[in-house]
Amino acid sequence: MYQMKVGIIGVCSITLDYADKAARSGHEVLISHIRNNSCFKEVVQRIGSNAKLVSVNEAAKSDIIILFIPREDIDALMHDLPDMTGKIVLHTNNLILNLDVPAEKTGIKSSSETIASLLPTAHVVKIFNVLELHKQNQNKYEIFDTAADQEIKDRVIGFLESLNFIRPDVSEL
């Protein structure tokens, strides 16, 4: 796997973990919090020389963009991004709903549907769904992804494997 420029838009424990793993794997990591970068200066410095704080637009120009945005900020942020045609956007948001009521009855789109509709020319890949899975390998981290395009899926899997993630067997789910 070649070294990539990884943009992270939205700071949370998951995206900081990605940033740390990507930087340690030799990828250039560009991190942007959508509200206030200065709060994360020390955290990014601890990640190392392969990581730096940048604007949202600069992070969005990366080879792969990892996205974690509060639901209330999705619409505004998506409209302010540069042209995202052909970009790979890994999104980590999970919509928390009452599981006793089917999503189609609530009238609420999932965050995946919302992001994909706002970035129709990008390749939006949902990763880290909330699933209870058995650990297959004690030295690696499990991932779960959905992507329609096999070439994009293969690129994402290659990137995530460079971070020491493995794909779980979800065939029985």
C-alpha cells in the first residue's frame, strides 16, 4: 500500500485513533475540527510529525477523507466543501434510533444517506457500524464497511489494512 494523504474532518476518539494509526503507518494526516482547531494542537503534536492541523478545505483535498460530523452540522459543512468528485469519504457517524421503530417509519434519513445525498459525486463508504462481533485476531482491530464500487472498496480495505485493521466475517449476520 502506498503512502496517502489522509484528511480527517471532525475530531472524536475514533478519528483521533485513525489519525494516530495512519501517522504511525507513514501516511500524511491532515486534521481539521469543524469548529475550533486550536483546542487540538497538543493532541495533534503528540501524534507526531506526520500529522498537522489544517482547514476543513485542505483536509478535504486528501486522497481519503475520514468524516465525523455532528448531525446538526452535516448540511452546512457539506455545502462548504470543495469539489468532492471521485473522492473517497469514509464516514463513521452512526444514527442512534429507537430500534423498536423501523427507520423508514421515523422519516429520518440515516447519516449515510444524508452524506451520500449531499456528496453525490464522491464515493461515500460507511465504516464502523455498531455491530457486536467476536474478535478474530487479538493483534488487529475489526472493521465493517459498506461500499457499492468494488474498486473503491478494495482501496479502502487496503488503506485500513495498512492501519492494522481486519475485515470481520459478517456472512452469518
